[in-house]
Amino acid sequence: MNRPLAVSNPLMPKVDAMKSWPAPTLPALDGRGPQLRLYDSADGQVRPVSAGQTATMYVCGITPYDATHLGHAATYLTFDLVHRVWLDSGHQVHYVQNITDVDDPLFERAERDGIDWRELGDRETELFREDMAALRVLPPHDYVAATEAIAEVIEIVEKLLAAGSAYIADDAEYPDVYFRADATPQFGYESGYDHDTMMRLFAERGGDPDRPGKGDPLDALLWRVQRPGEPSWPSPFGAGRPGWHVECAAIALSRIGTGLDIQGGGSDLIFPHHEFSAAHAESATGERRFARHYVHAGMIGWEGHKMSKSRGNLVLVSALRADGVDPSAIRLGLFAGHYRADRSWSPAVLAEANDRLQRWRDAVALPAGPDAGDVVARVRRYLADDLDTPKALAALDGWATDALTYGGHDAGAPKAVATAVDALLGIEL
């Protein structure tokens, strides 16, 4: 358990130069909250997260070719809640997040805009950090760029080739390295998708099923041999760069090790990204299951469609902040729906969030209020039960309504509620 992948390849030393964002102040609550239960995408049910003293979580980060939108925010706020609930229940947390800072979308956007791809990546990563700090998201312990993990990727690819889980494509000009989709007998257990669904999503989400020289259309790229004009790093199988899925497997294994408690991201990562990154790690280590829990946040829509860069229907966190929107209202707007549900953002959602935020602030500004013990206990219980934010918000609405309508005799209650809302929901009152 928790055995980090050894870094033996001397071609690229392990150096984590990427910095995460500043941590918000996190107040401590009296006692401990309940242990966390979460829906597991692989098992299709809510069950306890059986973490040890140090709970471990790997969440897939951004490809920094554009600004943070509310779909991103919803995902990272989901795992911020996981982080906060774990801390409240007495765990330490080892949280790792990557940045895919070398990939086709980044190159394409940089070429379109006439900017160096590194400069574009640095600029958008910095904006992402600013957005996460403004949203009061607890930062990861390790924030790792793909370009910082080349040595670890090379080591995994070497292991997979040696084990027969990978092969070099039959292509004299570009002999890329591919992972065999049938390398693990359990492949497909995470998503539960049938072959036709896998093939459709593979083609839609960055796969290359029609690439000549592959053993099977579903096999996934591990190492892309250098093309003209592309960045590359030396390796035993030719200068090139990592595939998408193996990047995350390498970073998770080298920073956390085996026995990962949660692999997380948006639901659009279930396949192919999380299915393949788990299979890469399982093939490299011999483990049956990469993570104990696979946790996925729903998609955020705008005007009837999933919010995405390709569609161009983005609501940017930075634009909302520039318009004077309180980041706590953004959190409340996204928490109004359950994290697993696909849901829409709208002016009405934001208006409701602003109204709720003001009511709560008015209530905790009172000199006294109703007893806080019951509402704090209920918020803890609801969040520990698969991050049920709608119930948590409703409980706090009830307390605030009682406080504003009837007052109360507990002078410490307003501060106790404000502290709990800060610690558990990350919202400043």
C-alpha cells in the first residue's frame, strides 16, 4: 500500500517546480464529523470511503489553453468538499492534481493566437490558480505539470513494454507506443460501458481509432514520437512526448503510490481517460484496482448544452469575478444542485445564490440566534453522505429563517454557524 513508483530513469530528474495557489484560512470545528460515504462510478453505489489516517486523492487538472469556466469550478469544488469533509473527520489529506501542459489543444490554440505554447500554458495556469484562490479551494499538496513528470512517464512506458502490455506501432515514420486495451482482464470495470460505447467515446474524446499501425482501434497512445514543430523529450523509444492517460497514471503513482483512495474528475473523464489511466497503473504495478473509489462530478450546462470550450458557451469564473460576483455566491450557485447531477447555470441560479448568501450573512450578523448544535451536526451529516449539498443548504436556510424571524438566545450561535459554513462549505459569511 502507498508504494511510490521508483524513478530510475536518469533522462529527466523529478522536480516539481509548479506551484499551487495559496491556501485559505480553514477554521477548526469542535469534535469530528462523520466518515465520508461517496458514490463509486465503478460499483454504481454509495459506499464508505475507507481511507487511512492519511486519505489520498488524485484529481485530473486542466489543459491550460483557455480560462477556467464553471464546469471546471464545479469539478474542483466537488473535490474541495471531499477534502474539507476528510479534514473535519480527522484525516490528513494527500491531494495531487496535474496540469496537462503539453497536448494538442494547447498547440492548436497557441498557433491560432500566434503565441508560444509555453507562454499560453503559463498564462492560463496562473489564471486558473487565481480563480481557485478566489473560490477558496484548498490547494493540492502536489501540483504537477506533465512536463515535470517525463521521467516517470518513461519509466511506466518501459514497464508496460517489458510486460507485453504495450507495443510500438507498425509505422516506419512515426513508431508511437500504444497500450493494449486487453492488457488487463478487468479493463472496462470502471466505466461499465459496452464496446460500442467505448469506441464512440474514444473517437469523441481524443482517441485515434483509425490510426494505421495499431493492433486494435481501441488501443491508447502512451508515447507520441516527435512530429515536425512539436516539443519532445529523449526516451529509449525515441524522442517524443507523453500520451494523455499515462501522464496521470505516472504522476499519481510517483507522488502517492498504490492504494489510492479516490481518483476524481468530471463525468466526461470516465472513459477513456480514467479507464485507461487506471489500466496503465494496474498493468505497471500488478494491482487489481487503481483506486478504491472513482468519483465523478456532473456537467454544467448553459442554454441547454454542456458548457465546453469547443462549443464556446462558457461562463468564465474570471469574468464573473470581474463583474463583481462574490465567489461565495458562485460556490452556493453550484452547490444548489447535487455534485453528480448534470445541471445548468443561469442568471436565476446566480440571483438565488446571492439572495441566499445575503440571508445567511444577515442571520450570522445578529447578536444572538437559535442553538447552532443541531444545524451544524446536520450539515456535517449531509455532506458526509455523498456530499449532499442541497440538504446542507436547506438546513442552513432553515436556521437563518428562524434567526431572522424569531431571533434567539444563544450569543455564540451566529459565530458557530459562520465558522461551520466556512470550514465545511468554504463560504465566507
